[in-house]
Amino acid sequence: MKTKEIIKTASELAKPFRISKGENFRLKDVDPDDTLDFTKEADKPRAKEALVMGVTALAELQDKLYAQDKWAVLLIFQAMDAAGKDGAIKHVLSGVNPQGCQVYSFKSPSSDDLDHDYLWRCMKCLPNRGHIGIFNRSYYEEVLVVRVHPEFLAKQKMPPKLVGKKIWEDRFEDVRNFEQYLSRNGVVVRKFFLHVSKKEQKRRFLERIDDPQKNWKFSSNDANERDFWDSYMQAYEQMIQETATKEAPWYVVPADNKWFTRVVVALAVIETLASLDLAYPKVGEDKLKELGTAKKKLLSK
Ligand code: ATP
Ligand code: MG
């Protein structure tokens, strides 16, 4: 398949998962086990091939993004543990030039982080123009884990009179405004929620316990968070309802089948890059003359 065809397929296949207007979004409408009309066993190899082609197309687009040096692309990944964020990032970006890519993981905030407003630590990591920036978790944790566990909010050193019932509404509004600000400045924001089922998460946790090569990935705290599953799902649903916009849409990606998750993420990134007016910069008359002179000199010796 040529890049042009891949781009067309990308926007067709990514479309059902893109939420640009949150109002009517319901998480229960997305089946974590969905694989569109790809049947699991028969089409798995085909999907893997598609991923390889997608990765090549992505590399071509990224090369232009970097050369043009105008747009920046910010990809945000959010999910429950073991939903496959790390794997999706690793596979989808395997073909891109590392020089044009920046990945940041946001874990529990440090004391320095807590000494600032919550966007501070993320703002410091925004991608340069021409680059793809990846946030593995992000300021969205502020309306997820912090909402599910009010004790984290208590640690944030906020003036008490600013921490009222309206705080989540305020945060949604600030995040929407922040992302609008970014998009008005040429930072293209795309957000991914990898939607894994509680049952598949259990299976993956057990695998992490049973497989010595995966033991390092398991933390008993991750398993304890399962007790809060329903609260997390509510928080995710509201987050998407409140922050899915045309400029900064969410992709809600079924995540029970890793091969499918990766294809959808790759296609969504392709769709995003293809929507920009990417082109190699054209050089002016003076530069062309300079190139001609240099060529003559090189050939004459
Ligand atoms: P991951 O779980 O993303 O694969 P990891 O296991 O390497 O990464 P962890 O040490 O588990 O890293 O760090 C992620 C943890 O940090 C998550 O439980 C997340 O909820 C928490 N976290 C991230 N941002 C915040 C925040 N602003 N406030 C409180 N906790 C946060
Ligand atoms: Mg973790």
C-alpha cells in the first residue's frame, strides 16, 4: 500500500474511536474487546502487517514534520494499569526518528511538583516545534487518581478556599482552555484512553505474577486499585465528556487485544499528521545558487 492509501484507510478506521464532542459520550458504548470486523485469529497477522506499513508511513510523515519545523504534536496516553500504554508507545513509535521524539512519564508528583500549580510539571515537557511529544500519563491524572483518592488532593497545598465542590468543573475548564491555547499555537493535541476490561486486567496481572520476566511490572498497589474500578470508570467517562473537543479529541481505543490497540493508535497518529499541511521546506533563489556553487566546487576537485 502506498502512503496515500494508508492515510485514507487510517482516517476511515480511526474514525469510530475518535470523540470530538463529549456531551453524549458513554463509556458503556465502547467494548474493550472490539476488533471492528477483523476476526481475532484470522486477521491478527494481517493487522500486524498493517502496523508495519503504518509505522513506515508514520516515519515519512514525521520526517516532514521535523523538516518543516512549524507544528508540534502532543500525544497523551491515559489508561488503567496493564492496559498496554507502554507497549502501544513502543510499537507505534518504533519507526520514528528518536531525534524528533520526546517521551515523558508522569508518576506521583514530587515535592517540587506539589509546590506548583498542577500543569507546571507538564508544561515544562511540551514538545518542541517539529517534534512529537508523548505523555505517558499527564495532567489528566488530576481528574482521575486525584478525584478517586481525595487524600492526593489534600496533599496539593492549595489554599483551602479554592478547594470546593466546583474543583473538578474548574479543572475541566482549565484543561479545555489550556488545550485550546496549545492548538492556537501550533501544538496539536491528541489524547488516547486505552480501554481495557476489568477481566482482561486481571488476566494480565496474573501473567505478570506468573511470568518471571514480567514480575518487575507488577505492583500490589496496582491490584489494590481494582477496588476503585467503578469510580475510575466514572471519572474517565466524565473526563472524556468534558474535555473531548474538535481541536483536542480523545480516541477511546479498545484495549483487550494488544494487536488491535496498536493498530488503532498508529492509524490515529497517521490521521493526525496527515491532517497537517506538512511539506519539506522549499529553498529560495539564493540557497539554490549556493547549492549550485557548492556542487561545482565539489565536482572540480
Ligand atoms: P505505569 O503505571 O504508568 O505503567 P509505572 O508503573 O512505571 O507506570 P508508577 O510508579 O505506577 O509507574 O507511577 C504511576 C502512578 O503515578 C500511577 O498510579 C498514577 O496514578 C500516579 N500519578 C500520576 N500522576 C499523579 C498525580 N498527579 N497525583 C497522584 N498520583 C499520580
Ligand atoms: Mg504503575
